Amino acid sequence: MAGSDDDLERLRTENEALVAENAALSAEVARLGDKIAELESRLDKSSKNSSLPPSLDRPAEKAAARTSRAERRAEERKANKESRRRGKQPGAPGEHLAQRDDPDEVVIHEPDRCSSCGEDLSSVLAGRVEVRQVIDVPDPRPSCVEHRAVTKTCRCGEMTAGSFPPEARSPASYGPNIRAIALYLLHRQHLPFERTKEALAEMLGVEVSTGFLASLAPEAAGRLRPFIEAVKELLLTSPLVHVDETSDQVGTRTIWLHVVADDDATYLFASPTRGRAAPDAAGVLPSFRGVMVHDRLSMYFGYDKATHVVCGAHLVRDLASVAHRPSQIWAKRMRSLLLEANEAAHTARARGRARLSCRQRDEFLVRYDALVADALEANRPLLSRDRNSLERESYNLARALEKRRSEVTRFIVDLAVPFTNNAAERSLRMAKLHRKISGCFQSEDHARHFATIRSYIATARKHGLDSLDVLGELFRGGVWLPPPIT
């Protein structure tokens, strides 16, 4: 019996050890499963379900997007019951290079002899005339204007010298057109210094130094102080602005480019911080009292004088990222609801309506509330453990949709409010393009000058002005200012 008791105790001990080991292995399998799911989620990130730019999408995803667009076009053609060919459609106005009424030069081409018998045609009167025009630019040749300031002596003995124009700043200097073109290549086309030098030499026959190119941005930014103040005043009185921020590099350090923009003005500013100290120092958002469209970055909600709107495009991407999990079916439905409401808002605006019908608006809001309830149910508090990264993502999104209901759905209630924050993102896209082509900034001052000059160019273009014209005005001693709101 003693042996049997010993065997029983040994088996009991082994069983407990196996149970403990099995529990530990199960926990490890669960942990590794969560880790795999997290890594797969990272691999699945694209421009469709995150803030990654389309340029970072994988080739297969880009091909799938092209196929999807082709399929949509095929469905549209089928729905319209007619094949839509490429190019100009029947009945649509065509676009072509038109002849001018006032050509700079007219060249007459007369035949000397008959193409059949060889008879002399010099005394024969002209008959039908066919006209063709060639639009071209003359061969670029830099011109040199010499300015001479003459000194004269008055009868009183005082000597007075003539005044040089602003562009004659030294014994030999580049004029405002060359300066404007160089700055345009640097800050509108985002060329690096060496390629700008090459372009000026080969296109215009102008040889410049790197030092000359480096001096243009500080000079231009210094002249633009009145412009920046005027833009800030415009934005402060705007009924709606878009705000956003993006990171860049100064050497190995991070710098942040912030933007405040509306339909008439763009204000970019650079700061070493992403936080509230940057827009506070820039001087627009602290006093702004209109509608502010942005992503869900918490610092923007701190500006409590403004009415806030959350960008729907960001939410759609966030919902797409969460929706792939089987337990988060609500995310796919919420994404469809937001897109459906946006389409209804577009349709209403196209028909000249100021708001959705009460029935349509209330239906969207009731569906929204029901889906938020589903989201909270699918992301109930966990008592036994902490949430992993995927669970935190869906939980935080569900809570944000609950907490920020009015900010998320404002585009449904007020058709003057846009669904996306694209206006701000378009302004910052040029900064990303500059980084891609020219590399990082060399100093914080370089970044600030870039932001100021881009603000000038972008705002002028919103008013239909040519970038080279406003840059040339800058180097002629003036500065273009946006017209005040009347």
C-alpha cells in the first residue's frame, strides 16, 4: 500500500507539473499569436489603411488599385450603356493649341516656279493663303544693362549723385529675373543646388555659384515679413481652416512643418517641436474662433475657442486598419456609413442645398450611434490582462468615435464643413516632395525660409498668380500681398 501511495503522489506531482507547463505553453502560444498578428498588421499597412503615402505601397497593392479602378470604369460604362473611349468625349469641348491674333512675326512663303511645268511665278498674284503658327521661345541670351550714376555739382557747392535702381546692388549683380527663376527652381520645383546651377547654365546661359543660390532664400524670407503678417490676419478671420503637421530632417535631427490653410491662404511654419508650443508661437490658432479641421491629434482640441472637425479620410483609413479583425465587424460598417454620408453631402451640395433633409441627417446619426455601441461592446474592458497593440488600436478608435461624436459627424449636420483635411495635406505634400528630391534641410533657418517661401508661392497660386511673377516682384523691391477680406 505504501508503494501505491508513493506512485499516486508521484503521478499527482507529474500531473500538476504538466498542467503548469501546458498553461505556460498556452500563454506563450497566445503571446506569439498576438505578436504574429501585430507583425502581419504592420505588413498590411498601406495608404488605404494608414497615413503612409501611396509611394510606399507595395507593387502588388498598386497593381490591385489599378485593376480596381479599371473594373470600376467598366462598371460605369456598363451602367451608362455606352462605351466611353479615352480622350475627348462626344459633345465635350476640345482642347488644342490655338492660333494667336497678334503674331510677333509673319513670314511669307511664296513659290518661285510652278511645280508642274517650271514656269516663273514671281509676277503672279497670290491666291489662297494657308496659315500655320509656331509657338516657341527665343534662344535664351542673358542681357547686360550698365547703370551709370552721374554726380553733379550745384552752384551752392553741393554734389548730388544719381540713384541706382534696386537691382543694381553691386558693381556686377544678377537681376531680379535670374534670382526669381533660381528661387523658383529651388522652392517650387525643389531642385537641389547643383541641379539648379546646371539648369541655369544650360537653359539660360547663366553661370552661378552655390553661394549665390544659398543667399536667395534668406533674402526672400526677410522681404516676406509683411506677407506673413497679412496671411495670419486673413486666416484669423477665416470661417474655416485646415491644420496639420509633418516631420522632416535637419541633418540627423527631426523638425516639424506645420500648416494652417484655407481656400485663399497658406501659412507654413517650421519648428523643432510637434507640440502646442509651435502653433502658439506661430500666432494663428490661439485666437482662432472659426471651424478647425484636423486629425485627432490631442493638441488641436486644446484650442477651445474654435469649433473642431475630425478629418474623415483619417478615420476611414483607421477603420480599414481595424476592420480586418473578425471581432471588429463594426469598423467595416462604420467606414461604409461615413463614406455613404459623404456621398449624400456631395449630392446635396451639387443640388444647391445648404443641408441634408432632417430625415436623412437623423438616419445617419442614429446608425452612427448604433455602430459606436457595437464598437464599445466589441472592445469591453479586459480584467485579466493588458491589451496588446491591436486591441489598443481598436479600443482607442471606438472610444474616440464615442467621445468625438459631434466633431466626427459635423460634416453631416453642416454641409459647409468638408469631409477631409486634404487642403492641409496638399500643402504639406510639397515638403515631402522637397525631401524626396533635395534631401534634408541643412539648418533650422533653412527649413524656416523654405516654409515662408512656400507659403508665398502657394497663396499666390490660390489667387491665380504666376509664381515667377510674384518672386520677381519680390526681388524688384516689392512684395505681393493677398487682398484683404471685404
